[in-house]
Amino acid sequence: MNMMWMDLFIMIFATFRITRLVVNDSITSFLRNPFLEISYMEDENGQLFEKTVIKGKGIRRWLGELLSCYWCFGIWCSFFVVLLYVNVDQVQIGFLVFAVAGVASFIQSMVAD
């Protein structure tokens, strides 16, 4: 396997963006809803905070744990990104798009007020 540094960075940032998309973004909440229940609580200062409750038992609970944990999902995501990147032609283009979006979201978080 002859991998260049650019390939590694593409896989890193694609994994970052895909993980964030699945675990955090509202557009993919339909994936998390069967496994997680999100409620909003108010603390003693009147600030709202999000509380995540994992639904079910067995595999459903395991998937809920996975979908609620950025670190856990990121490991599995990186496994599949590397596997696909190395073995499937043309998938690099899609991962490049995710990588560019990942870098852009990282930059946005650094400059956000």
C-alpha cells in the first residue's frame, strides 16, 4: 500500500466530518431517534441543557451508546473510511468532499464568536 500524506489527511478530515454529521448534526437526527431520546432540562440558573437518554436494551442500547458518543462512533467510522478508501475505486472523491467540509467546519469553529 503506497499511501501519501494527502491521502491520510483526506481520511482524517473525512472521518471527522462524517462522525460529526452522524453524532451531532440535526439533519441526521432521524438516524439517532430510534436509539436516543433527547430532552431539555433547566438548571438552577435558568439555562437549558440537553439530556440524552439511551433507549432499549441489547443491540438497540449498544447502537444508542455508539450514536451518542463522538469517540466511539469515530473509531468505527475511521475503520470503514480507511477500508473503503483503500479498497474501493472512486470513493476518494466522496471522501475528499467530506474532508473539505471537515476542514471548513473546523475553521468555522475556530473563528466563531
